[in-house]
Amino acid sequence: MSVVANEIADERPIAVQIQGVDKWFGSFQALRQIDLDVHKGEKIVICGPSGSGKSTLIRCINRLERHDRGTVVVNGIELSDSARAILDVRREVGMVFQQFNLFPHLTILENCMLAPRLALSLSRAKAEALAMRYLARVHVAEQASKYPAQLSGGQQQRVAVARALCMEPRIMLFDEPTSSLDPELIKEVLEVMEELAADGMTMICVTHEMGFARRVADRCAFMDQGQIVEIAAAKPFFEAPRSPRLRAFLAQILH
Amino acid sequence: MTFDLALALHSLPVLMHGLIVTIALAACVLVLGMMISIPMALARTSRHKPIAWAAAAYVLFFRGTPAMILLFFVYFGFGQVFGARDGFLGALFSNAFLCAVIGFALNHSSYVTEIVRGGLQSVPRGLVEAAAALGIEPRDVFLRIRLPLAIRYGLKAYQNDVILLTKATAVVSIITVVDLTGAANAVFYDTYDPFTPLLTAAVFYWVLINAIRVGLSRLDAWLNVHLAADERRDLAIQIRTEGLAPALPAGQLGEAAE
Amino acid sequence: MPAMLLHDLIGYLEQLLGGAVITVELAVSGYVLALSVGVTWALLRQTRNRVARAIVLGVWRVYASIFMSVPSVLVLFLFFFGGGTLVGALCGLVGLKARVDVSPFVAGLAALTIVQGAYSAEVVAGAIRNVPRGQFEAARALGIRPYQAWWYVILPQVARLALPGLVNIWVSVLKDTSLVALAGLNELVARSRTAAGATKEPFLFFIAAALFFIVFSSVTLKLSSRLERRLDRGTARPVAAGRGA
């Protein structure tokens, strides 16, 4: 059951539609009856305490986790056990991980070129041009021939964003992208994410960065114990939280 | 108990021939072993219980059995059954060298299977997820991400195994293959001087094993160029681009510090 | 005839058992000696005295280089064929006259000790190296005397860290006893070959011999896992990554 406040009618097409999704890990229910529609170009920030199911939810969108009940539809493709459907969805959806997950044995450039060459069958030249373009966009073009271990955390995460963008996805998922970074490196990654948002990318972010959420999010969702407890436009979410749990959470986070 | 230099020099041709047999034997075993191990490692981690179980049994049996028994097994066992017959199997099992290759490969592959399996399991899950999330197909995820990284993780263990294998080949004279040790023994039997040929053979082995060590160290540096700290990385990049081994003082390629 | 054949087979299997006993005797004594040599080397390598350290490390490098780069069989042969003369020469230096024949068992024991001793030394020294610096410092800060610190704090941790490597060495020693057959020791593998030749039943006897080694090493591996788990109690386990955050 969710408490919805001030929902403005959104005429844009729906990019991600999640209906009635349940997920269990063994006997533990991680997601309870999740309903969420994400519109094209919308930026959604999901927050909540540890173990609330935030990561599980976005990982269900690109099938890194398998939902047990309900439906997940991404850009018109329904996620099922079909390998074809899964691959198609993953080419529409890019993901940035908390641990960066850059391929250590490949250079930065090769990291970005790999998926376009393998999954999109681009030629080496085209893939390289594409990769350099996105690396420039996240301001790490000069590091192209280095290996991940030679870069700072902030640089690595920006490369991770570029790598995901090289597949030219229509939707970007961010799973706590700055949680592993030293404080002084967080800003550069958030800036890249804000630029992406300004360019009109559909984004679903799990993050603790409330300042970012306030600046960038169209809507914010609060999850606790596997449910979306409250979802609202950013302003009312932060200034007039309806549910007591959200109020308590915000009080803790924004001390 | 003296070292007879004249005898040593005189027996060099015989010993060199034995050395070549040793190297050839080890090389064949390495190739055959790798061909068996990668599929076997995949079988070991398969979701089909019978396949995984069979692979586990393979590893258990051939890892726990001394190489000598395996040599006997192949040469006397299969040799007896197939050896007298015509055809491919007959030719295969009546050839002592090939029996030795098979016997050692059975043993060696069981170790390498575990090394590959360990390497595959050491690949962080996050990397595999990232590759999958990019829309890369499982087959390519395996070939471009999991396997290359597994090889790098397992390289040290594999190096050790190569050296152990080369040393293990020394018993092969038991099934009439004249390797370096067999050649040295032959000289001993002829001349009643145990020390000269055996010590000479020991020196040959020492040189061979250390050459292998150095060679594999360079391979390690080349493959792990992405990990190396600055001076080693520059060296590794140099090796990769120039392909030559620059002269190095000992110890610079990462031997254990005291 | 079939009855007699069965009788023969059983007789040979009993022979194998006798061989297995010899194998185990050689393996156990070889392992104990190798371990002693290894621990001694590892402890010697820890000395802080500059001169002693230089000498120890110098000798160690030569010793390790030789015996880790030469096949055990060759070392065995050198001891077996040349051992008698070697002992005689050594005694001659001291003025004694000795004519010693080295038995296969003794030659095998010497070879195993010297070669596996080098590997054991590496395992133990590596384990010592891997004990966190902080342990030494904490012991010192508490005012515990060096020798007590070693005995109560460091060595137990070394044992835990060295265990997997030492178990591997045990399995190596067990399997390497088969090499001594080449020097004439009538142990399990040698007897299996005799039996196979005599009865024309190679698979039966070779598999039986193989099973002995497999079962024996599996049992020791199981026991060592249990020991490892017991030694590991009290060590931090990595916090399981939380799901669904």
C-alpha cells in the first residue's frame, strides 16, 4: 500500500512498468506488491534504509534478479525467462554499480568498446569513436589507454557511466553509485549524473545523496521492508512527507 | 667420489637427447592437459548433477593417484589390452612415449582443472553482472571476461604445476622412455660412475626448470600488466611492445621478498 | 583352476597390503623429518642478527634453488647409488673407515626429507610472513617476552595459516614414496606391478593401489579440514554482503 501525494498527471509514455511484483530470497520476502510506473525522461530516486529492497527492485528491472510474481515491462518488452527478452531489455537499460565493476584486464577504452562490439556488432573503428565520445562526455577521455587500477574511484565510476552509455540505452539505472567513493570524489560523479539528467535520460537511482535527489528528481520513492511506502514529487516528498516512517527516515538522514 | 669432467663431456650427446625427450614429453602433456582441463572445469561447475559428479570423480581419482601408477595403468594396462591389436589404439598404446603423455596428462589435467575452476570462481560476481547488464551474451561473457580473468588468477598456481610436471617426468624411464634421467642412468650403468652422469643431469634439470620459471614470470608480467605497480608495469609494457627480454638483475620479477 | 586363480589374487592383494604398510612407514617418517627440517629453516630465516641472517639466507637460497629445481627421483638416485660412497668419504674426513650400503628406504627417506623439507620451509616461512604485523607489536606492547610471544601468540597463528600448505605437502610425500620403487623398495606400487605382471590382471591391482592412495589422502584431507575449522574459530569471517538494500 503506498501513500501517494500530489501526483501530477504525466502524459509521457511509460518506460518501465512494474506491477504487482513480489520477490523472495528463500523464505525472506524482499519485495512486496511493488507497483511503479516510470515515464520516459523521468528521474526517480529511490531511498530507504538498508535491506528495504531498493537494490533488489532496480536489479529486477534488468533481470539481475528474477521477480517471482507480477510483471515488469521495459519499453514494451515484458521480462520473462526468455533469453531473447532479457537480452533485449538489457540493451535498452544501462546500469551503474556501487562497486564500479570495470573489467580490470582491459583498458578504459576497451572497457567501453567491448559491449558495442560484441552485442551491437559494431566495427572496431565505430566502437572506438563511440567510446571516445562518451568518455569525453564524462570528462575522462584523456585516460582512455589506462587501466582501471590506475584511476581514482571517481574517475572509475565516471568510466562506468560512459561504458553503460556506449550501449545507448534509453533508461539508466544507478545502484548507490557514490556509496563506495571517498567524499571528495562524490561530487564529480553526481555532476555527470546531473548532466545526464538534464539531457533527458530516463533515470532510476538508488542513492543516499539527498541533495542530488532534491535537485534532480522528478519523483522520489521511499522503500521500507520491501514496499514502496511513499512516492511523491520531490518537493512535497522532502518538505511535507506524509508517512511517519518517511518522516523518521528523513530526520535521520538530514540531521 | 669425483666428478669426471671428461666423462661428462663425452656423455653430453646422450644426455642432450634425453633432455629433448623430457622437454617434448612435458610440452605434449601441457597441451593435452589444457585441452582436457577447460571443459572438465566447466563440467565440474555444471548444473547437471551427473556431469558435475563425473568430473569431480575424475579429479579425485587422477589427483590422488601417484603418476607412476597411472603410467603403469596406461602402459601395462591398456598396452596389454590394445597393444597387440592392429589399428589406431594398438599403435597408440604400444608406443611408450604416447602412453607416458596420456598417463601424465591424466594426472596433470586433474590439477589444472581445479586451478581453472578456482580461477573461474575467483572472478568477482560484480564483473559478470556488469557484463550481463551491458547486454553481452553469456558465451561472450565467458570468453572475454570470465576465462581471461580466470587465467590471470590461476597463473601462479599453473606455473607451479608446470614445474612440478617437468620434474615428475623424471620417472618415465620405468616404462622404457629414455628421458634425461633415463639417459643419465644408462651412462651410469655403462660406466659404474653414478655421480658424474647424475650430477650432470641434475645441472641440466636445474637450468631447464629455472628457464621455465623465468619464462613464466615474464608471461605473468605480460598478462598482468594491468595490475603491476609502476616500475614493473613499465617493464611489462616494454616486454609487450618490444617482445624482447631485457637483461635484468635477479629478483626484479617479483620473487618472494625475505 | 579358477579356485587357484582366486587364491592367487587374494595372495597378491595381501602382498599389496604389506606394501602399503611400507609406503605408510616411509611417508610418515619422511613427513615428520621434512616438517622438522622445514620448521627449522623457517625459524632460522627469522633471525634478526645481520651476520647470521646473511649466512642463513645465502645457504637457504642455494639449498632451495637446488632441491626445488631438481626432480626428487634424481636426488633419490644420488643418495642411493652414491650415498654409500658419500658417507664413506665423510667418515674418511673424520678419520673413520666406513663401508656403508644405503638401503632404498634410507635413501628414499633422505631424498624426501631434503626435498620436501625445502617446500615445508617455504610454507612455514610464508605463514609466518602472513601473520599480521600487529600481532607482534601487540605482544611487545603488552610486555610479553619474545620467546613467550612466539610460543603463545605467533606460532598458533602460524599453524593455522600453514595448515593447508602442510597438508598438501603430506599428500605429496605420500605419493612420492612411489618413486622409491625405482630404487628397489618393495612398497605398494612396486608390488602392484609385480602382481599385475604375474597374474595378467593389471587393472585390478593398479586400481587397488590407486584406491589406497586416494582413500588415504581423502581421509587425511577430511581430518585436516576439521582441524582447519577448529583452528579458524575466533577468526573474523567476512561480513556477508547484505541483499536487498
